[in-house]
Amino acid sequence: MGDLPVPATIGGVAAEVLSLDPAPGYAGLFRINLNVPAAVTPGIASVIVNVGGAVSQAGVSITILAQ
């Protein structure tokens, strides 16, 4: 995404963006890898990504398992 900042949160906690790359075979779709912050509690957590002021769609979530 060039020089655009890409802030992301998981469960409302800032998450480190590890990579953001075009998804092979899907024009306009990107694959993002995030580091899940230790402060995120186990369970279902919302994921929000912001690229150049455009926010990801609502309702995206992942399941965090206890370690």
C-alpha cells in the first residue's frame, strides 16, 4: 500500500501489521497478516483495518484461543 499508514485493531486493541499484499488471483483484494496482541482476551474478537481513511467492513471477527 505504499506509504499509507495501515492501523488495525483486534478486539479494540492496536495490532501490529506484519504484511499487506495483493491476494493472488483476486484483483483488488488484499491479504493482511496481523500480530494478535497479548492483551486480547480469548473468545470472539472484532477485526478493524483502516487504509488511507477507508475502514474495513463491519462484522469481521476472529476467534482467539487461550494459550
